[in-house]
Amino acid sequence: MKASRAICMVCDMFVSQKTHFKARFKSKTYYFCCDECKHAFTSNPYRYTIS
């Protein structure tokens, strides 16, 4: 079975949901391609989640 894919909220790359780079915000899990993108998101999650 293929791993589910998600999109890195910072750089819009496809990532596996098995990645080690993830964070929870407002009861939702977000996945990232690298530690730098995860850090950017956790520093200011509203920047990446408000439409």
C-alpha cells in the first residue's frame, strides 16, 4: 500500500505522511518536507493557514 501524501504548507512540495517533519495546529496535523519548513510554520502558523 502506498503511503498517503500531503503537501508541505511552506513550499508546496508533495511529502509522505510518514515524514518525521510534522506539527499539530488547531487539532490538525501538518506535514513538511524538511526541518526548515517545519520551523517556519511553527514560528507563525497563521501565515500558512489563513486563506
